[in-house]
Amino acid sequence: MLDSFDFSFEIKDEITVINILLNRATLAKAVTFKEYIGELIAKGSNKIVIDLSTCEYVDSTFLGAMVALLKKVNSINGDLRLVYNKEMPSLVFVLTRMDKVFKVFPNLEEAMESFGGGKPKLQWK
């Protein structure tokens, strides 16, 4: 079922990056989204970044699907990060305090690095 025009994924350094290819992430796509990522988790993805950078709006139902997926991936000792680079986050996102529930990053690179991989940091003595 992993074919979708609304979402795509790629695996980079053991991190599954899901691109949300929607202007509006709403109830109409929430169930499909949850099933899509559920399949990836079932196939072994436990480090997930959801890239919402092209989304203009995320509704409460879609946020609920992301919370359910966060719980699911946490139950297998994994984690989930969000890329949400809007200067003004969606009102629903702030009102529901989801900005406190998720680890949110302004770009994909920072979200990927937050898993501890990536380039080694130079340390001066």
C-alpha cells in the first residue's frame, strides 16, 4: 500500500524521512497517513522524521494521527521528529500544545542530526 501521491519516503542513514506532499494536512488524509507510516514502522522504521515544510495547514485530526504514530514508534524504542519551518505555526498546532509534544526542527538537516548521527563535531581543547 505504500504507493501514495500525498506522501513519499526515503531512508537516509537508518532514518526514515516522510515527506508530506499536501498543502493542507486534514481529516481527509489522516487515516491514509497513519496507515502509510504504520506500514513503515511495521517494516522496521523506528527513527522517523515527518517533513511538513510544504504544508500550509495541519488540522487537529492530522495532529492526532501524528501523536498516535509517536506513541507507536516510542513503544518500540524509536522516536519521531517534525520539520515545521513556519515562522507562525498553525494556530491548532500551538493551541493543542503539540509544539511541546513533538521535537520540532526548522529544517531537515537539523532534524536528522538530532538523532545523534551525522557529521562529527569538532571539539577544541
